[in-house]
Amino acid sequence: MNVLMLGNNLESWTLTAALASTGCVVHLSAAQLPEADSELMEPDLYRLLLKQQDAGRLVYASSMAAVELLIDARHHDKGQHQLQQDLLDFASHVAALPGDHTCVVALVQPVPVGTTERLQTLLQQQGYHQLTLVYWPGFVQAGRALESFTRAGRIILGSNQPVATRLIRRLMSPFNRSRDALMVMPPKEAELTKIAINGMLATRVSFMNELSELASQRGIDIETVRQGIGSDGRIGHQYLYPGCGFGGEAFLQTLDQLADELQDRTGFGLLCSVRAINDQQKDLLFQKLWRFYRADLKGKRVALWGCAFKPNTASIAGSPALVLIEALLAHDVQVQVYDPMALPTLKKHLGQRSELIYASSPEAAAESADAILLVTEWKEFWNLNLQKIQSSMNTPLLLDGRNIYDPQDMHHQGWTYSGIGRGQAI
């Protein structure tokens, strides 16, 4: 199958690699692969892309190919007008091809509810009957991009056309064998389902963060409460982890889309509260540090462990680390930051600053530090030699934004430790 892929983001590259690996020839709007250390890349994804490139199944800078399927995975920052114009341009190209050429167009990114059907009607009115639109929302997860696509728990497709449905089903058949995970529904239902899923996940996280504040005030360990809540089969354990705030460009954009649909951007609805709680959480570790040092932070040295918005990704989009770094630098704090993948991205974003040190290891970041702020729960942070690290610090203060350490164990080791709702308030 010949596929045209529009976009240069994690989602587009993930679909490109996966579909090419099944024998598709993927024509790309991008001129080349991203760099291996780009925030758009993950190691296994990059290796698969190189393999497909060597096999000749990637065709670069191809904007108007004769294809059976066009996948638009772009974020439409310029609004729906640009999407509409691009679609009309492509339709005129398809109409000019020799023979009776038809093409399915799959929209992947969140769109206003009703967009797919509105654009299909527009094409019909303009006389372009060669294109059939479907809404095929992507659920690619940063940190496990390939796995989240090739082993998806569900594949949602908004389609009213049996021909288009059969094409997507055939395309996804290599990844849909153990059980039929394809859920076909009308486009409007699929559009709302996409944004509602992320809204529900964000709500669960913010609910736990609000509970963690109550737990801190009452001397309650939120971890025990979390396990009790998750034991209810109607709730489960996923996305019940309190922390110092969630990020991710795609995730936050989806919440913006849902807010638009609910007209909740400046109101007092549920989603407005979810977003407000998340914004507050991103400032929580700084507030603890401020209280511990009684507002006297000038000249302090702080280690920041992790700046990616989640483990196994180089992306810092929406990361709490960005809020923390700017707040610390504004108060004349020297920040020594370490992250195993995201430091190149952070350097591009913040550049070189005299009070911002990019450390080569968590130990180097903690050298002579007055506190450690743990922001991203990278696996390498879980079993470090914390006693050795403590001995190199000015003050053994560790503010754990992801609750990866046991409070009692940390106190026994001589740390001044505070997690999120772990019963020890600072």
C-alpha cells in the first residue's frame, strides 16, 4: 500500500516506522529523518526507521503522491482553515490523476467535534468525490511510542464508509491479530472519544494530587490510600499516582481541545479545576524548598533530577522542570540539572546560563547541593547510593516529586525527605 504521511512529530514517525515495517511504501512530507537525539525520537523507533529507510520503503519530501491513503498527523496550529485548504488542494491533485483514482484521508490529531463530517460535506459540494475522510485518533505514548501503536489496547476509527473502514482494517491487521481491537463508530463520536479519554486520565491524576494535599495536612500516607482506591475493580490503579504535575505537548493540546468543546477555558467546570490543580502541582516542589529555607534561597545550590516530562523520552514539553528552573533562577539559585535523555532538548530551550549547570550524572548534580528536587521518575534514580550522595551535599534535603522512595527508609538514612502526600509536610 502507498501511504502519504503529513507531519513531523512523534506520532507521524511512529506510524511511518510501523506501517513501513509491514510492507507499505510511505511517502513523507519531511525531507529527512530527525536526529537520533531529537526529542521526536526514541531508540527503538529510530532503529526501525533506519531499517525501513535502508529497505527503500521511505520516500522523502513527497507532497503530492498517487497514494491510497493520506494520513494527516500534523498539529494544526493555524486553525481549521489551513486544514480545509490543504485538503482541497490535495483533492484537486487526486482529481487530476489519470484514471479513476480514489484515496482515503485519515485525520489523526484532535479536531473540533464535527470536523470530519463537515470536511467530507465540503468536498462533496466542491465535486471532489474521490476522497473519503475518516477520523483515526492516535494514541501514541511518549516513552513507549512503537509499543503503544503496535500493541494498542484499542483502535478507534470514526468512519461512515465501509470501503474506508476495510482499508484501515487491512492496514492494521498485522497489529490486530490476538483479538479484534478495532472499534468503528461515527466520526463525531470518535472525535469526542479521543479528547474525552485524555480528559479522564488528567482528571484522575489531579484528583490524586488534591487528595495528596489533604494527606499531607492530616499526616496520612497517600501511597496506602492510593493502593486502597485502586483495589476497587471499578477504578483500578492506572493514573492514580500523585506527583509534581503532568506535561506532554500532545496531552496538553488535547486538554485544550476538550476545554474548547466544553467552553471551560475560563470557567469553573471540572476540567478547569483539573488544569488549575496541575498548574499548582508544578510549583509544589519550589514552595517546599521556599518554606524549608524560610524564603532565603539566594546563593543556594539545587540539584534537579529529571527534566523530561516523563521517563524514556527526550521531550520537555509541559514539564514541571521548566517551571521549577525558571523559579529557581529568578531567586538566584544555582541549578544543577541531570537527565539521561532530555538535556540536549533543555539546552536548546534554555541555552547557556551562568547559574544553570548541565550535569553528567545524578551524583554530579548533587555535588555540594543544598537540596535535590526529583522531577522525573527515571529508573536509574531508584537504587542510587544515596548515602554516598548525601555525604557530598551541603544539606541532605530531598524533595521527591514522584514518590519513588520510602519515607521511613529515607529518614533512617539521615535525609530530610518529603514526597507528595506521604505524611511528612514541609
